[in-house]
Amino acid sequence: MSDLMNLTLAGARDALRLGETTSVELTEASLAAVAASKPLNVFVHDTSAIARAQAMAADLRIKAGDAPAMCGLPIGMKDLFCTKGVATQAASAILTGFKPQYESTVSQKLFDAGAVMVGKLNMDEFAMGSSNETSIYGNAVNPWKIDDRDLTPGGSSGGSAAAVAAETCLAATGTDTGGSIRQPAAFTGTTGIKPTYGRCSRWGIVAFASSLDQAGPITKNVRDAAIMLEAMCGFDAKDSTSANIPVPDFEAALSGDIRGKIIGIPKEYRVENMPAELEALWAQGTEMLQDAGAKVRDISLPHTKYALPAYYVIAPAEASSNLARYDGVRFGHRAQLEAGDGITEMYEKTRAEGFGSEVQRRVMIGTYVLSAGFYDAYYNRARRVRALIKKDFDDAFISGIDAILTPATPSAAFGLGEMANADPVKMYLFDVFTVTVNLAGLPAISVPAGLDSKGLPLGLQLIGRPWEEGELLNTAYALEEALGFNTKPAQWWI
């Protein structure tokens, strides 16, 4: 495998500027790595022809001195982002054959910045899942391996995280509705940031839960996250939830100086049966931030215990509304009808064939909680709980807290298939540390912190103040420097 794929985004950017390599060379190295990664099942749509054209154009921009930070850098694109003329299925059978004739705002911003798309990436169907086992393409596989099992890379952005961890591309886009960037990052030893709700446009991203979805990058380290996030952010008039707030230079904020910052440690995140090594890493991260000059304060987020039930009312409710448009009429899959079938039968058969079991489950839950007689009992109550969860965070930040440190996941990655037939609630519990952030609309980042007793990566999460991604990234940078995590998975798939 080419040494070029060992580079970070920042390292590759600098090598391109110095003439030590070209985007064409980087892209060919990435495409070779993509081809060799078939056992991981992370790339699901080939965009090699587009990538080669983008790389040649990027080299011309670099040579002309007109090169943004992302120019010429090969990345992967989650299959949730609409890409013009390229299959976009959201890992669902119901979108088979769909090739949008428009570009999502985030992918367009990345292309305008010169990024090179080497392929579309696997994910959970419609971003509904925590293990990348609900995909029409089959399971994505974590590049980390400790025995003969294939491990989950997390979900829903499992393909993105696995692709970056396996060094098939330098970075990848993800989306985060309840932890779908941060949890896969933690499971794969990568870095993933979910920005403040409204910081990245949702236009052209296949919707799951519109008040929770937010795009962000999965990268090798915090500096790379700052570089790519800046390219993805910005106001978009096509998205009514997009915030018209200037995007700062996130990379310039990475001084590593966090002296005087106050870090909150929420007592509610000390859950039952937390692995001892994860608790030890959390304590170690706390000490490291103190050693870097930060002050640590215990805090309470009292409504945290209601976050998962509130999330699993609100998210399915919004999903049932958003997925109503997939009916077999305008685009995507349409079921074969029998003589005498009418429009109702077409809807029923198409949706039964097109949606997988997890999507069906969430659509039914969502339709139920929005139905007459249950709307107040479930949906409105969940909305009130959501407001209380947001107030908990607001109160913490008003009291002087600059960032909050928690684990990213309750354990390391588990084996594919091990939870597939279990109670779905057990899978939902893997979002316990992440869903609060989406309910409150806050920025949060997962940083690889170390390995568990079996040798699998664990992550720590930092939650920041709204719109202060620069401060959050700087705190994460200081934590990353102190932790010094640089372990990579063995390339068993080659």
C-alpha cells in the first residue's frame, strides 16, 4: 500500500503545496487502497472517473496558486449525500436506481474547495442504526480485528469511519442524528465532529430526522477535522435551518492552550456496567486536561436519563414524516403489481419491499406516536423533555463551563451479528452518551483515547458551547496531544 495514504489531510495538503506529490498521485494511491479494501465492504458506488478528473483539475489549481486547504485531497462521501449523476441510495432498496440531478450543498462546498471524491460509502439504511448492519449493501466491517470475528464499525456512518481508519481515503463525510459520526469514530480509532445544528446545510442530504440531522467530517485527527469542517460549513439559503453566521478559521484556533478553561464532568454519565478501562480512560482524560491548565468541575445534567426515550420518540416521528415521500411514484423502486391492484396496493407493496426491518420499525413507531390520541402522550411530552435537556446544558454553560467531557460510547466495538437478533433496545442503548447532544443542538467531538483490554479503540467525547466549534476543537486538540493515541489497525484485508 502506498505510503501516501499514511498522510493526514494537513500533511497531504502541505506535500501538495511543496510539490512533493500531486493530487493525481494521491488519488491513484487512494483508488488502489479502495480496490484493496473490498473485504471491508465500505465503498458501495464507484466514482473513480470523477475522482481522476477532479484530481487533474486540482493539480491545475495548485499550480496556479489558487488552492484552498482541501484542494486535491481524496475523500469518501457517505451515501446519504446527493451527488449529481451518481447513485445515491441511502443504503436502501427503495432508492435503487436513483441518480440525483443536483448536488448537496455540503458535497458542492467540498468540490468547490477542490476535494476529490473517490467513492460513495456504506451506511445504515436511511442512517437508522448503530452498527452498519441495516444496509442494503451488506455489513460494513471494522478494520480493527482481535480474533476471527468481523467487528462493527458503528453506525450509521460506519462506512465513513472504517474507510478512514483503513486509510483508503484521507477523510470522509458523515452525518450525525443521535451519534452517527461520534460513535463510529470511537469504534474505529478516528476523530469525528458533529457541529452545532444549523452550521452545515442539510440541503441535498437524504433526511432522517430533520430537527436532529447534521453533517460533519470523520478524519484521522483533530487538525484534519478543523480543516474539513471549515470547508463543509456555511450559510445556505436553500436550508431554512441553516444559520447565517460567519465560519471562522477553525485550524487557526488550534493553539492547544486551554489554561483557565473549565471542563464539566457530568455525574449522570457514570452508567451501570461501564467497562473499567473506559472509566479509567475518562479519569485519565480528566487529569490530562487539568495538567494542560484546565479546571475540572463536577456538574449535573439531571434530565439525561430521559434522553434516550425522548430521542426514540422524536426521531422516529420525524422519520415517518420524511419517509412518506418514498412511495414508488416519482423515483426509486416500484413493486410489481398484480391485476386489480390499485394505488393503495402499490404503496403498500413498494414500501414493504423497499424498506428494511429497522426502517419499518421506526416508521411504525413514529406513525404511532404522531397518531390521534397519542400525539400529546408521546410526541409532545418528548418535545418538553427535549427542552429540559437543552436547559440542563444551557445552565451548565451559563455557570461558566466551557466544555463537557464524557465517554463517547459505553464500550468498544462488538461483533457483527452479535446484537442483530437481540432486543432492539439493547442496540439503542449504545447511543446513551451521544443523543443528548443532538436533542440540544450542540457541537461535540469524539477523540480516540486508547485501547481496551482486548486491544480495541475507545473514544472520549467533548461537548462544546453552541457555535463555538473553534474552542471545542482547540480543547480536543489539547486532549489529543496529551493522549498521544497513534495506533492503527493491522491491514489484514489486503
